[in-house]
Amino acid sequence: MIEGLQLTIPHRMSLVRITLTLGLIISVALSFNLWAGQRDFPHTPLFTNFGIGAPLDILIITLVLILWVASLVMRWQRLLLFFSLALTALLVFSDINRLQPWLYVYGAMLLVFVFYNGRVDDSNRFTSYFIILQIIVASVYFFCGISQFNSHFVDSQFTEIIGPLKSIASERQFNFFVKLGVCVPYVLLFIGIGLIISPIRYLAITLAVVLHVFLFVLMFPLSGNHNYALWFSNLPFGIMVVLLFSGKTKQRYFSPSYLFQTPLFYATVVLFVIMPFFNSAGYWPDYLSANFKSGKNKSVEIRVSESTYQQLPFYQRSFCVPTGKAYSFDYNGWCSNELKVECFPEKPVFNSIYAYLERLETANVKETELAQLGGQNILRKP
């Protein structure tokens, strides 16, 4: 019989909190240009005219990092985490590109520790918060699997992820690996469901750990991947899967009725179980529904004229590809190269990029085109 990890739930939660905090510290450091300092990629505030620029953004993110480090060594962990998350939310309001998938998941899980008082003598309380953490992690795998049920995933995203295998495999072998991509959504769905069902949990844990090991190797920055934080997130996620699901994770004296008396449980169900189903209808953002690296994130094609191209700095011209009499502007490549993350795939971000390009135009301000891919309506008419 496979026993798994032999740790008490309070001990597991302590290790999860440390993993989350360290994960956030390193992820922010890997994408520091996203959070502070001078940059060319435009900010997209959540509210009109709400912006935090340099040097205030540098002071805020530095304070956030200090609070996270302090929460690892000081007693007032809940208070420190609360203020750090509040300041992080302030920075997100200033630029929604900062609301990356790893930040959303890590932040939601750390918020659980703001409500958890750390007492080990109330099994109903700490087990309820532990289950909430389990729901968040399991939902990420489940909805990531759902979002990848499309032909674009295998043809684009999966092929891009396994790209480093081209250097060590023959063309025939690489094509075989590409065909295996159709299995990935089913594997993720199985992991998401299997983590919740005890009899098959050990298999789901094994698949999750193996998956993250492969992704950690394949997405290594040296392979051309610029999304450093997403690459690194495979390490904390693999650790958290083991801490949250391996071994005995039930308390003998736990009463499920206590879980239903916890308001945070209902908030978690709404945000991580119900709302992601509305993603396909456009009512819930891609990144908040684990719809990343799926090949069907919301996207647009930005075409710029020759006059606009000449106005661009040489750095940004490198992301332009000639298409007939115009240029196709790879805005996501620009974001990944400069900020080390992919831009938040929502209409306000696309329009802020369009507005930035429009301001550069001198000859004809109506020459830049911003259209949704797939022949749909133009988001913002030029």
C-alpha cells in the first residue's frame, strides 16, 4: 500500500505557505520589469487614469518583497501577508498585465493564510482551510485541461513547448511527440479529478510531478522561452501537489459541516469552480480560468503601416513582420522579451497597445489596424 507523505495537516500548511511565499518572491524577481522601473510596453490600468509610475512602483514592489521575506521569519505572518497582498493588488490595478496566472493562484492561496490563525488544536478549522487550498490547486489542472481541447493547442502551443526536442530527436520522432499532444488535455483533466478522489490520488500526483519536471526542463529559458516566471512556477506547483495531496490528508475528527460554515469556501468555489466555466463565453478572463498556453486565448492581429513602422524604435521594429503593404506587429513577443511575461489577453490591453502605436503615427493616424483573429469584428476601429 502506498502511504505517501507522512506529515500532519498543520505542518503541511506551514510548508505550503513557505513554498508560496518563496515562489512569489522569485517569480516577481524573474519578471521585475513588469513591476517597476522604466519600460516601453504600455501600462493598462484597471480604472481610467489610475496609474503608478516610477519611482513609486519601485518603492511599492520593494516593500512587498520585504513583507514577504518578513512573513517567513516574523510572528505577524497574517498581518504581513495581508498588507503585501493589498499592495500587490494596487500594482495590478495600475497595470492588469501584472495579473499573471501564477500571481492569481499564489495570491488566492496566500489569502487563505490571512484567514487561518495557525492554531493546531482545532482540526475542523485547519482541515477546512486545507481543503480550500486543495480545491484551488485541483481546479487549475482541471480547467487547464478543458481549455486545451482545441486544435490550436497541439498545432501551436504544444509544438512550441516541446520545441527543444528538435535538437535531440529526428524529424520522425519529433512528429511522434507532437501527436502525443492530443493526450495532454486528458492527462490534465485526470490530474484535476484524481487529486480529489482518494483511490486514484497517488496516480494523479505521480502524473502531476512528472508533468512539471518535463515542463521545467522543456521551458528552460535557454531554449528561447522568455516567460521565466511561468517556467519557474512548475517547481512550486510540483511541491504543493505533494504537500497538499500525498499521504493521509484527512483528520479523524473533522466534520464536513464546518467547511460549509466557512465563507471563504464559497468564495473559492465561485472563483475557481464556477466562474472558469464562463470563460468560453467571454465572461471570465482567460488567465483567471487556467486558460493559458492553450492556443485559444483571446488575441488580435495588429497591422501597422509603413509610416508607423518608420516611427517605431529599432527595438520594436524587430517584432514587425512584413505582410503585403503593411507589417504584422508581434505585441506578445514584445511583451515577453521586455517584461518576461506574456501580456494579459484581454481587450483593454490590446487597445492600450493600439493607442501606443497610434500616438507614434504622424502621416495618417488611421493607418493602424486592430482586428480580432478569425475574421471577427474590429475591437477598436482605426
